[in-house]
Amino acid sequence: MAPSLLSLSTFSFILVTLFTPVLIWGLRTLRLTQPIRAELPPDHQAKRGTPLMAGMILLVGIAVSVTSYPKPLVLFLSATFLLFSLIGFADDFKKAAFQDPNGISGKTKLVFQFTFTAALLFILMRVFKTGPELILTDSLSLSIPIFLYLFIMMLFIVGTANAINFTDGLDGLLINVSIPTYFFFFVISAHPEVKVFSLVMIGCLLGLLIYNLYPARAFMGDTGSLAIGGSLSFLAVLEKVEILIPLLFSVYLLEQISVILQVWYYKKTKLRLFRMAPIHYHFSLKYGWSENKIVMVFGFISWASAFLCWAYWYIFM
């Protein structure tokens, strides 16, 4: 199986590497470029005009996964990726076409996110028999009433998808942080379909990283980041590793929590807790870290988190 999986990942990498320049050319020709918020630092203002929505190229991974391994679980994971990508695409298109940094309203995005999540959770539980329980160890699990489980999982999936979306703020950051997470699911999963999907996505992300490293030639936008967030969240539910989420998704949660704390602290004191949120901007503005240094450090944390989660899974689950 390993050579086949490796060939699929390599094939995805080659396709993304070859066709991303074509997509960048098309986005630039159509003037679908990133508007920059006025409050962002000067080095970010220089990125104005960079093509947006390059995350569309990640759909290559969906095509490769579905055509090479057309199993129900692959179709489900592909649908998850595609539906969240559509929400991100709508947001990105409004930003790029109308040069509106706000995109579609947050309320609209949440409505679609919760709707898609509810439908996908229903399918996951009905078709793939995912039970309403939290697995703590191999011999210990916590049964939860189904309505409470659905409520918690919906909040978790939507919240995590948006937390991962917050992480996409620096060149190459989200890709470097999400590759270890997909690799974790590739390593621990007993489902061949999950292994195929995860490794193919890693191949696609590595291909896109060539054009997304600082200085980025294109931004993946919410088209890519929300899709990554949705698929990783559902992988956690599918593999029943919800107990590991605080550690496995530590970087994403740190980014989201920093935004929540910033808003809460400002409302209380009219002062800023961080120089800017999400927190990756704080390291840049307060400590003078370069984008590459932040990306490297956050990527290392993500790899360390994935390794510790694997160790817990190997010993206890």
C-alpha cells in the first residue's frame, strides 16, 4: 500500500506544482487580488495586489482522491472539503472582486457552516456509524446523549474550522502548521480512505507551499483555509480523537483564543492585550520576528504537538 500512497501524494504534488502558476496567472488577469486591511503593518500593505483564492488548486487533491480511491469515506471527506471551500470561495470572491476586506458577513458564513456541519454529522453518524461518545483510552470512553453530542460537535467543528482560518495570516503559515496535522491522521488511522485523503492533501499542500512561501506569489484565501479547517475537524471526529484536540490543534486554538482575549480585554479596559491579534501579528510587531521565523516556530510547535498526540494514541488508545 505504501508505494501506491506515495505515488498518489507525489502525483498530487506534481499537478499542483505545474498548474498553480496557471491559476495565479488567471487570478491576476481577472484582478482577483487580496485587499489589505488598513490596520495591518506596513510589510503587509506591500502585499496588496497578490492573487487571492489560490486555495482552489487544492481541489486537485479531491480529484486525485476520488478518482484513485472512489470509496464512500473518501467521497465523504471530499464533500466536507468542498463544502467548506465553497463558503470560503464566496467570501474570497467578494473580497477580491469588490476589493472589500470584510468579504461576506460573519453571520452568513456561520449559517452555512452550521448547516453543512449538521448535514455532514448526520451522514457521519448514520452511514459510517460514528457513535456519540468520547474515547479517553482504549478501555475508557464517555457516552454522551446524542443531542448533547451533536451540539458539542457542531460547536467544535465550526469553531475549529474558523480557528484554522485565523491561522492563515502569514505567508506559508497555515500550510506549515496543517501538514503535521494531516500527517498525524495518516499515521494513526486504520481507514485506508483516511490515509489516502491525508497523504494526497499533504502532497497538494507541499506543491502550493512553493508559491505561498515568503514572499508569497499567491494567497490560498478562505477557499483553502476553511476547507482545511473543515476537513481536519471532521477527521478528528471520525477518528474519535476529540480528547486530543487541545494539543493536536494547539496552534489553531492559540490563534483563535488570542482574538477572543483581545476583544474581551479591549471591551473591559479599552487597552490591547496583544499588539495585534491573531497572535502571530503580536510576535511580529512586539518582538520583531520575521514572517519566516514565526512560520518556522509555529510549524515546529505543530510537529511537536502531532508527535505528542501520536505518543498518547500509541500508548493509551
